[in-house]
Amino acid sequence: MPTPARSDHRNGGATTMPGSPGPRRSFRHRFRRPTVGTAVALAYLAVCAALLVWALVVTATDTSDESMAGVIPLLATAPASFVLLLLPGGTAMVIVAVTAGALVNAAIINWCARALSRGSGR
């Protein structure tokens, strides 16, 4: 007789079969957890978004074409943003580079925060 499915409080009440690897999670859940799982990573993403919006506004309103405001978000999301910045594309590529750099760095911040919160009591 097969073992019945059971609900487990550890996996959010999802029903799993014994011996199965666990509940299937959506892409959004699997993507969101590594990048914005902690408050520190979420705060970093908010700061990067604010810097990007600020740089775009300053650059759009500057009439002298000498604005260096776009450098600030790139430095805040370095080194991952520098890799994508090498691709051609102008303003759109800068936005993609800053966004991708911020997500990569947020995932690293989240990983570090989780590792430090576990402590040495293994």
C-alpha cells in the first residue's frame, strides 16, 4: 500500500510525497529568496534603485552634457556592473548593467548575512 501524502509545516503546508525532493517552487520564489531574503539586501537594492533614478534625472536635466552622475550607480554596483557595461547600447545598457550588478551584489550580501546569522554554533 502506498504511503499517503502529508502536509508539513516546514514547507509552508505544501503536500509532498514521502521520498520526493520537496515542493516545487515558482521561479519568482526561487529568484527572490537569494536576492532579497534579508533586510540588508533589500536596503541595498533600494539604495541602488534610488541612485539609478537620481542619476537618470540629473543626466536628463543637465544641458551641458558634462554630467558624471551615471558613475555613482555603477560604482555602487561594482564589480558586476562593469562586466555588462562593456557591451554596446548606451543608456539602456547602463540601466541593465546597474540592475544586474545590484541583483548579483544583493545575492552576495544575502548569502553573507545568512552565513553570519548562522553563527559558529554548528
